[in-house]
Amino acid sequence: MEIKIMLTGAIFLGGWLWAYLFIRQILFNFACAFPLIKRMNALQDELIAIGAKRYTVISVITCSVIAAALLAAVVIWCPLYLKIGFASGAVLAIILLIPRVSAKNRDMFDSFCTTYYRFVPDDELRTSMYNKKTGQMKSRLKAMGIQGSFIPDFKEKK
């Protein structure tokens, strides 16, 4: 009985990690990356290179395949009590992640800038994205003659 409890705890952690590593990335791609790329392209064609969208699509496909394979392994080979433990960990992680995964969250926007600055052809805008300086990004967009901004209004931290 003690072994079953320890295995359930371990698979609970596995479910949490599964959701945190793979589901979080998929949520980030759909809630942050795709909308910000679309907003940047709406401001000006080639403000961000086409490779950014391709990179995000590859990320979604890769994470989906790995997540599906791991989920299938748990569903096929684990007994019911381990499936419940895995699902409990995954649901808990998803509940904790959903409020944070948004472009309006400063940390998520900074993650976008860290990952996607390399796809920006303009040197000054790329540098300000790399440094995560939103004021410099806005001023560079104005200097480029672009009306508007892809930078969201950030939520206040609690």
C-alpha cells in the first residue's frame, strides 16, 4: 500500500510537469506568440520575419506530439489510481497556469521578446526587444513611422 501511495505522488508530480512543460508552451504559443506576431504584421509587413510564425508552428506541433505520446503512455500502461494522480497534477498545473499565460502579463511578454527578437529585421527594435525596454520599442516604432504598437497594456502584479 505504501508503494502505491508513493507511486501516486510521483505520477502526480509527473502530471504537473507534463502540463507545465508542454501544455504551458502550447498555451503560450496560442495566447501570446501568435497574437503578438499577428499584431506586429498588422502594423507593418515584415516588421517580424515569416520565420517567427514557422518557429511557433513547429513549437506547437512538437509539444503536441510529445504531450500526446506521454499522455497515451499513461492512459495505456497505468492503472486507474495512477491515471487519477496524473490527471490531478495536470489539472492543478493548468489551473495555476491559465491566469498567467497572457500577453498582458509582463513576464510572458518578456518571454516573447527573449525568444522572438531574433526575427526582427530592424536593428534598433531588435536590440530594444532583446533588452526588454518597452519605452525604446515604442519610440523606435514611432521613428519608423508606424502608428500604434504591438506592446500590450500590462496587468498590475498583485
